[in-house]
Amino acid sequence: MTRFVGWLLLIVGFAVFAIRLQHEGPYALPRDGNLRAGVLALLLGAGLVRPWLGAVRGAVVITRIGLVISPVVLFFALYSTFAELEEVVVLRAKLESGNTRDLRLWIVDHEGAAWVTMPRAKADANGLTDTTAKLLRRGELRCISVKRFEAYATVDRIHQLRHEKYAVQRFATTVGLFGRSAGENVVALRLDSCPDG
């Protein structure tokens, strides 16, 4: 049983990194929580599979702790993998420092434009208020005009369209990770092509 869990964690940990190869454009290394989930799954899986663990003093306790935390690590690693199964785009925001930050997001099309949602604090931190940015979608990087919407009806409409499009969001809603409606601190960003192309 221990080795089975270990191999399962290794496979899912590897999948966190491998699933991103299916997207067009440059490879995007997992970041933040996704990276932590993948690395933890790989490390925990290796610890449960390796036969030398039995020679370590207290190995039984270490193995039991590993087995206890493995469902949590497995859940987040699976979520990090499944979130990349469907369409994911990169919104390249330009920060005040002049640097850029790539944000991987789910996207929907509505009223002739592309739309994404994110927490207000994330939009603020990345300068996403009526600006221009770059969007990598279907392997093509292009200039976009970003218009921010905070009216709840608009934000919730985009949230509902995401719910219809993304099976992972529907699953996450079922298990309580997402609300069925948009949160109060979420904004919607309309992404139109730049006037000059």
C-alpha cells in the first residue's frame, strides 16, 4: 500500500509539470501553489517508494506521517494538473517596476471579446486597470487592451461562463473550492485587441 501511494504521488507530481507541454507557446514552469504541489508530490512519493527508508530510525513514524498527509498533497497536485487540461492563456502584465509578470488564467469569450476574472487584489498588484498588456493564446502573443469591470452582474456573468466552459471549475465548485457565484472581491477583465493590432 505504501509503495502504491508513493508511485501514485510520483506520477501525479510529474504530471503537474508534464501537462503544460500540451499548450502552444513557450513552456510555463509551474509557480506558487502549483509548483509547491508538484514538488511535494514528487518528494513525498520518492520517500514512500524508496526501499532504504526502512533503515532509517523512526521510519515507521515517518512513513505513517507521509501516508496521512499524502491525500492532501495528492489533491492539490491533481488540481494543479487538471486545471491545465483545458484552455489556459497567459496574460503578460507590465508592473510599475518595468518588469513583466505572466499570469496563467482561464478565459471565456463573450460579446465579441475575451474575458478573464481574478481577485481585485491580484488585478491591483499587477496594474490591470484599463491598460494594455500582452496575451498568449493558442500560441500567438498579441497586444490587448484591458478594461476592468467591477459591477457584480458583469463579474458574475463571466464567472458563470467559466463554470459552463471548465469542468475543473465545476468540480471545484462541487467540493467547495469555488462558489457557485462570483465572490465580492473579484473583478472581470475584458481583453480586446489593441487598436493598432
